[in-house]
Amino acid sequence: MSQNKSFFPKESEIPKEMLLAQPIEQKEYLVNGGLKIWEGAVQEVFSPVYINTDSEIKRKRLGSIPILGEKESFEALDAAKQAYDLGRGIWPTMPVKKRIEHMLKFTKMMKEQKSIVVKLLMWEIGKTYKDSEKEFDRTVEYIFDTIEALKNLDRDNSRIEKKNEIYAQIRRGPLGITVCMGPYNYPLNETFALLIPALIMGNVVIFKPAKHGVLLINPLLNAFKESFPKGVINIIYGPGKDTIAKLMESGKIDVFSFIGSSKIANVLKKAHPKPNRLRAVLGLEAKNPAIVLQDADLELSVNECILGSLSFNGQRCTALKIIFVHEKIVDAFNALYLEKLAKLKMGMPWEDGVMITPLPEPDKPAYLKELIDDAVNKGAKVINKNGGEINESFVHPAVLYPVSSEMRIYHEEQFGPVIPILSFKNISEPIQYMVDSNYGQQVSIFGTNSQQLAELIDPLVNQVCRVNINCQCQRGPDMFPFNGRKDSAEGTLSVFDALRVFSIRTMVAGKEIDVNKKILTEIIEGRKSNFLSTDYIL
């Protein structure tokens, strides 16, 4: 690995407004409405950004976090059990309007911490400052959209229905104790895409932050503490095998929500002794292909494939991770792709216009090198200048061509700046790839012939959950469903769908007899029940 010190900055070269005031030595964790102080072992947190000193380059130290264990995890579980109280607790029985008020208080306090959260997001995972700001703002917008969606849902349910002489009110109720674990690449936005709907639907939550992007939760701990009743949200830290795995083994977890690798998800799910009781909400791997047809607009296709394969260094589950190009245009496609790739700015995440930045996973550069070497040994070439060069945490994007099915990069999700390209003669080739793949999240198709695109759309929507026409794969807008087939997902996430996936339809019903009419009238008019109610949220 290269030790090019000049690539990384000196401390004095970093803009002062981008520096952290001081390392965050976090000792607090949130359990049962209180911030407990941890006096045990801690894990140091380092940035993927190295600092150039006179004698060496070394990762910038950002602080430390607690390494909790089984005892602390079960304290969180006990607090959650008390807060839920078999569905009788304050939070699960609280009127929707009141739960919304708590969420609005949290959002107000969260917005006050924007500056520090954005800087921590940038420093912890190497995401550009601009994209870190976008992630924060998008998360706030997601919370407000979720609140509006819940209001609409509650309005639809604020009436008594009658069918076949049966009166009923149907609402959505919480599921119980929920574990939330988000991914390191979107440690705020995608984590909150699990956390917020789970909370607002009346569930109680045990939240363990991702392996990277952990410290950015620290400025929000007090907002969680002050905004929700005790035990409703509990935040723990430490290795999953010592924390979440033990909780799953207890059989007391009702919902397992997780975005990450299927390997970890499968281990944790299998630890639960009563799988039929467990609701799983999972966002897992993907190997989304781009298919560039012979008549595709070359400029458009290359622009979208550059963005799709290299935004945030390709560290997105929705990234384009393999590109199929028709054999008659593959040379022109490759030439234009390399031309545009050469113009991308590579550097530190605070720099204006930067796109390629250091990688947060310490072992990722070595893994990517393995994939590149394997492909080259089996006939591919790195066709771009400096492709695959490693400088500590920084990996120069590598474009591999021609790629074949014998290579690991053909099958494995690289989750980094390695771009495999292969040509095809018949459209059946990329389609067969998708059929054989373990994953089924999205595909991007580039072409201009409406008849050919129509013929592709109909079978492909049964292989993946989103077919993108002349644009990169992506999650947003958040109002659209986000899910996957095969090993890519379980459950659907979006502003609308997440409210449903973290709840269950439940109802109160009674025959149309005089005594029931009297009872229902007295309960509703006297506002005796939060569930059985016709109150309308404005």
C-alpha cells in the first residue's frame, strides 16, 4: 500500500470551520429515560481521513464510544418491556396526536444539532460535507413526511364501519419491542427510516448504531431522552454478538429491523427461538445491473452510470455494481466513461466538488484489491489510469473490462469504487444474469426504443422491485416504496409503507344490537378510549 503523505492534509490545511472542537469521549448510553455513565472498556473511533504530520500519516482520532455487553443490553430490554407493558404502556396506548407531538419535539431538538451531526457524519464515514448536509436535511424531511402520512392514515381510520350487521373500527396497532440497526453508509437517514416509523406507530425501541457513524448519534442523545417517555427509546453500543444476539436469544424481541448484510441478518434472526413471532424488516445487499442497449443515448447513459456506480464511492446498496453494454457500442461507452471518470475530483470530504473520498472500513481497500487481482488473473484489464491504486484508506476507482462469470466481481457486491463492465450480444444475457443472481433490488435500463423497453419492463418487474428507465438506481423519493426480492430485502420501506410494516391491523367489533350501540356511543362521545375514537387530526 502506498504511503503518499502529500495526498492527505496537514491539520493546518483543514478549514477551521470543518474541524471538530475536540474529540468526543462518549461514556453515556440511554436506558429507561436516563443517560447512564459507562466506566468500562471503550472503543476508539478514527476517521478514514489521515493527517499528515512531519514524521508520519495517521488516522484522525475522533473520540471513543462505550463497549457495552450482555448485562447492559438486558437493562435496555427490561426498560423496553416496562414501557410497552404488554401493550398497556403509556406509549402504545397514547393517542396518535400525542405521539406526533413527541416526535415534533424531538425533530425541533434534532435540528438544533445539525452543525455537529453533519461534521461528524463527514469525519466518521468520509461522506462529502455537501452530501452529509443533504443526508441530515433529507432525514428531517422524512420525519415530517412520516408525520403527515400518519395523520392521513389516522384520518382514514377515524370512523366506525358497518358490514353485515357488525360494527367495527379498524386501526393499526404497534407490534411491541423493536430492535433497530442501521447501516454505516447512511447512518442517519436509513437508520431513522427504521427508527422513526417504529416509534411513531407506538412500538418501543432498542437501537444500536452502525459500526461506523456512531458518534454522530451522541449530540442527539439528549433529544431522545427529553422527547419520549422513559423506556420508549433505548440506545446501546457494543459488538452485536454481545448485545443484539443475546437479546434475540431471549425471544422477547417482536420486531427485528436491520439494514446491512444478509449474513449478519440471518445469524441474528436464527438466534430467536420463536421465529413465527418475529417480524423482520430488512434491507440487505444488492448487485444492481445497468443494461445499456444498442440505441441508448451514450452521453446520458455514461453520466448516469458514473453517478450510479461512484456516488459516495459506490458505497450504496442502490449503486450500479455491474454494467452490461451492447457489444456494438461498448468501446464508445468505455471511452466516454473513462473520459468523464478522469474529470472527477478526488480528495478530502470537505473540498468543494469532491466525489471520491477515503473509505471508512479499514479492511475494504484490501478486499477491493482481491477482487481486482482475481479479475485481472482471469482475463480482465484495469482500463483506466491509476485504477485500483491504494493510498491507505483511499482507493482510486478501477474500471474492469471485460468481466466474465468466472470472476468474483461478477457475483460479489463490491460496495466500493470498482466498476465491472462486460459486453453482451443478446439481451437474454443480462436478463439471465438477473435470474441467476441472489439479489433482486433494482435495474437501470438505457435505451430509446419504446417497444424494446416495454418488452423488457414486463419480465424485469418480476425479477426486481424497481426498473429505472434511463436513470441510475436509487432509493428516493422517500414516498416511493423501497424493497427487494430474493436476498435483497424483507418488508417494504417508504414514508407510506414503513408505517404499515411496523404495525398491524387490529379492530374492535360488535354486533348491531341495542346494548352495543349504547356502549359504542358512550365510549366515543365520552372519549373513554384512545383506540375506539372518531377524533379527526387536523
